[in-house]
Amino acid sequence: MFAVQVARPQAILYAQTGAFDTQGTHNDKLSYTYTMPELPEVETVVRSLRAPLIGRTITGVWTDWPKVMRSPSPAEFAARLPGQTFRALNRRAKYIVCQLDHDVLAVHLKMTGRLYIWDNPEPPDRWVHFQLALDDGRYLCFSDARRFGRVYLAQDIEEIAPDLGPEPLDAAFTAAVLRQRLAGRHKAIKALLLDQSFIAGVGNIYADEALHAAGIHPLRPAHTLTDAEIARLHQAIRRALEQGIAHEGASINWYRKPDGERGESQDYLTVYGRDGQPCLTCGAPLVKIRVAQRGTHYCPICQPEP
């Protein structure tokens, strides 16, 4: 029988036996500019956590902020997890998807979330708000300074996020599929690429990179793209994401790999975050505008106005 116990006024412990406290004592400084982890960052986290997690059994669940457990209720969440073993780790869109014996545990990092393994119940940062005790004596820690991240427990990822679009790196996502999905869509192409129901996992960074590589202005109405432009965009989306994964994500501000090290994608970006600097293709100064309420970077020469 798994009980819910109050460990201290501001902390709730859900565990089979024992108590542990993750109130950090470090005085880390926050960055006030945040970029949400996108497909390459989430994929990097998944690949890094497979080896230490697969085969490990959950023995306890702790949180000091129950709202992190989006569904089901915290009590049910805690009752269902202990005793289940991690069988597989995958990614769907920007979700980390952990296949357990009987459930799917899904994690969305949002803006400042980090997921990592730690060797003792006292993690190295004070923003850990959710922690799973494992049968090897280690802990899976979910750190989130801004507390936007969420964890979910369900039978299937579709139960959590039923409206996700196709995965852009799947073989089934062809240029023809992209052409079909663009047909009749009058929204600006940058805004459409950010729509997770249109295509899963692409965010602000890699949308800017793909549009620049394809030579398409971010405000271009989606339905006006020619077949040749769609083919270039399809290739550019896949290439931008593949390069992002190869460089283990972009550590522009908060994102870190599970080992605490920075990704290197930010060192290879061609337009994102480079407004005012010369275009690496033509030398013209890059421009920053807002599209769909997001900062958007492009070259006015390589990506002419619609």
C-alpha cells in the first residue's frame, strides 16, 4: 500500500518507504530569456537517458509541487508508478515518452525543464520539483525553474496529446505529404511550422533555420509555395533537425543535456539569434521581426518578401 505523507509544510512525499528531501541550497542565477526545447533537444535527452533508465524499476515518487503532475491526480499518479519498470524511451513531438509496464509516463520540458539522473536524493539544483527513486539507488530528477513543465501518466501518448501532426524525420513524411498539408492553408509559413498539429516538434529556432535554407520568407502565405519551394522546405526542415540532433541541441539559455553539458547547435545556427549580423550566404544584415508572437530571423535578400 503506497501512502501519501506530508514530509514538511511545503513538500509532499509519495513513496513506498523512506523519505527524501530535494530542497536545493544553491544560489544559481536565472536567465530571463528562454527558448523552449525543440525536437533536437528532446531527442538528445531521450537518447541520453535510455541507457541509465531502461530496466530500472521505480520505488518511490516525490514532489514539492503537485501541479507538476498534470494527470491523473497526484495521489493516483503516486499509487500507479512504484513497482513499474522502464521498458523503452522514445520521443513524440516535444514529449519525452517513457514506456512502463502498464503506463506511459510522458514529460514535457516546456521552457526551463531539465531531466537527469542523480546519485543521491539531494540534487545539485534547487529547482527539482519532481523526483523518481529507482531500484539502483539513483534518482530521476525533473528540474524546472519556471514550473511550466508537466508530467503525465496515461495508457498512450495519444491520450495526452491527440492532435499532434506528423513526425518530420519519419520516412512517411515526404515532400508530397508536406505539399498536401500546405494546400489551402493561408497562414504565414513560419506560423504554420510552429503549429504542432501541422508538424510535430519544430519550434522557433529550427523553423527559422529551415526557412532560410529553403529561401522562403517567414511571412509567405503557405498556400503560395511552389512545388520546388515545398521540396526545398521539406529537405531543409529535415536537415535542420538532423543537424540539431547531431550537435545535441541548442544551449542558447536554459537547455542542458542530462549530463549537465551544453549542446553545440547554437554554434552552427545561420540566422536564429543573429539579427544585425551578416547573412552567411549573401552578407546582407539579418533582420528580426515577429511572426505568431515569436521573434523571427531572416535574410531580406535570400528570403525576399512575398
